[in-house]
Amino acid sequence: MLNLAVFLDDSVRRYPHREALVCGHRRLTYAEVGALADRVAGLLVSRGIRPGDRVAITCPNLPEFVAVYYGILKAGAVVVPLNVLLKEREITYHLNDSGARAYFCFEGSPGLPTGESGSAAAARAPACANLFIITADPESASPIEGTETLTRALDHHAEFAAVAREATDTAVILYTSGTTGQPKGAELSHANMVLNALTANQLFDSTPAECDTHLVALPLFHSFGQSINMNAAFSVGAKMVLMPRFEAGAALEMMAREGVTVFAGVPTMYWGLLGARGSSGAKDLRLAISGGAALPVEIHTRFEERFGVRIHEGYGLSETSPLAIFSPPGQDPRPGSIGLPVWGIEVELVDEQWNPVGGTGEIAIRGHNVMKGYFARPEATAEVVRDGWFRTGDLARRDADGFYYIVDRAKDMIVRSGFNVYPREVEEVLMSHEAVSLAAVVGVAHDSRGEEIKAFVIREGTARITEAELIAWSREQLASYKYPRLVEFVDSLPMTATGKILKRELRS
């Protein structure tokens, strides 16, 4: 028997008076978070939620997300975290696709009306009979007419003993981004999630005695933030400092004020920290973790020079809980490498027919982290899972020591005049130019060449380089079929809520 909520329950028993969550002026101990999660579980059971039922949540990085997440698990139900940027139509799809029977939704703001969108979506989801509005001020009334606030709903519920679940039962359904077709829900078991968090702590040398402080800027609705920050931290009684929205300057201030020792982020967050002014904020930082996308070598170098901490890069997906490959502890990171397979995980490079290859190939993964499958989609599952192996869609190479290096997403590869061009290689070269702060490279349709290479570039500071100058420079650095013929300077790049660059929007 196993329930992912054991991470919270165990820390409540062992460290009830330790600070668990910090968010603005709010500071909650483990005992307080545990009590709130118990009340959420009791509420769900009183409303007819049974083990295995799906319960959705839309909420930024607030204490309520954490308490509701573990409360759902304690009730024996399945957590369905939703991206806070989803619109009404998209929320409706996710509620109906998962068959969610209850939905916790943050009230939102004028610029991001999640409460209005969520309540309208819940009304169009026949199975979703329970809607609870999470308010920014826990004591305030719901701004959505006719809806019930979480605080009011919790009035009459107290202690709750976690429902026993099997290790193979589904704990969380994480929806993929849906870059091809409709989003699919990856079913992750209690064993998937528990082992992933424990594996992370083993890698990071995180123990109850270490008493780390995590700055949580990654959205908790995403697998990276859930496993590497929340579940890993709560399993050892660590403290989480929550950032509802990442802002580099504020992040540095929080690092300094709270004595942050662990920071996990995506490459664009590290790029933002390098561009922020003021205190380094990293005097206590012992561990910097990057994932979600390939980290440019230039950012590796500049971050260590400024903050005195080397970034350890890893790799994983929602379908792998997510941690699968990581820079080995006790060794210097190899810039550009995502490291070696973590404990209990096998990795292979395969071709389109699943045959192992010696050169560049698609990453396939097998082990305790691989999802059960896509919820209610056996055909889609069969396309990517075979004999326990999951094929990721990411291309990589492996060096003589077994270290893996991401080459690119298979779908992002550019085919120009019959030659394969990997955008990441071009991006790395462009970012080595002193006038380039950030670059994203995509393929755009071309009548005779099939695709042409285009770079979207953010200049460094007040740099005055022109498109023609950058194209001429890159022509000297890259083979004739690789350098970008098109350059567009921009002030910003479109990104997901997790900080990944949205290349599909750049192509449109």
C-alpha cells in the first residue's frame, strides 16, 4: 500500500513546527499545512468523492495549491493539475476529458480571470458537480456569483486519515502541452511519483538534517515543480518559498532574505537572473538545477561566473514523472550535457523502428518513472510505449563516457535542401556572439529549399548589431546549409507558463 500523501503526513509527524511554506506575508508550519490538507480531504469525501475519482485544480504557486494537492491524494482521489493560462474552452476540455468530479479554481485577476473561466467551464462539464473558488484572501467572499469559496466549504471538517492506495494506482494525471493534436493526460502512479522524488533527493544529497530552503518559481501544476520542488522538499521536511509568478529581481531578493539553498528553473529563468540587477542573492545557494529545455552553454558559464554556483542540468518529461537523466553528483557538470540515467532508469537511443543506434537517435526510457499510459487513450499509449520503453520525441547523442547531449526535439529539426539542421546548434553559436542575449531558431516554409532557417534574437543591452551583420557573422561560424538566412530582432519571445519558448508561435 502506498499513498503519495505520505510525504506530507510523515513530515507533519516528525517536524510539526518547522516552516513548510512561505508566500508573501504568509508563513505556514507543517502542522498547519497538514491540518488544511486534512480538511480538504474531509470535504471531498463529504461531497461524494471516492478513491480513483479525478479532481482538478487551477491555482498558481500559493499555499492552497499544496494543501489541496495533498488533500486530494489523502481522499484517495487523483489530482489533475491544470495550467493557469488555460482559457474557458481549454479548461472545459480538460475537465471533460479527465471526467473530473470536483474542481478547485483560483479566483484570478483582471488580467488572468481564471475564476470566471473556470466556473463557466465547470458548468459545461457534466461530471463536475463540485466547484470551489480559492480566493487570494482566504477570508474573502467569492467574486464569482453563485460559487462557494474553499474557506467556507472547509468550515466543518477536521482530521482525516489518508485513504490507503496501491502503489500502482494513479496519483496524478498531467496533461501534455498538446503541440500535436489535443492534450493527453499522462497517468502517473503513486510509485512513479514517490520514487521520482526520493531519487531526486538522493541525487541532490537532500536530507532532513540538511533542512534545505527551495525557491519555488516553477509552476506547481507542472511535473518539474511538483517532483523536484514540492514532493522532494516535503519528503525531507524542507521549506518552500513560493513565487506565484517568476520575476528575476524579486527572485534574487527572496534568495537573499530567506537563505535559499536550492533553485530549480528552466533556461529562460536563468537567463532572467543573469539580466537582473542588484544583490547576487545566492550567498546560501548550494544547488542550481535546470531542466525543461536544453540550457545554452553560454548561460552555464555566465551563471557560474556571477553567482559562484554551477548549474546541474537534467532531463525528463511529464510522462517520466519527470526525472530521468541528470548530472551525476560529485562530478563537475559537463556544459551541454544532461548527464547520465538516474538510479533505476535505463536509456537507449533508437531509430523510428525502435532499433538501437550508435549515433544521434531518439531517447527511449524504461524504469520506475515511466507513466502507466495516456488516460483513456490506449492507441496513443501504444504509439510511444513498447515493452516498458517510452520514446520521448527528443533527439540526443551519447559520448564515450555515457553522457547524453540533447540535439533537439525531433519535431523541431529543420530540413533545408535535404540537410538536417538542429536548431539548438545554431542557437548555441548565435548566443556566443557578444551582442546576442537570447536566440530561438525555427524552420519556415520555403518554395525551393523546403525550409529556410530563421533566427529570432534578443539583443544584449544596447548592442547595435544589424540583421545583415549577424547573418554574415554566423555564415563564418557555421556550414553553408546551417547558418540563418533570416534574422528578426525582438524584445521578447513567446513562452509557456513554465518558461519554455513557444517555437510553434514563432513559425506561424
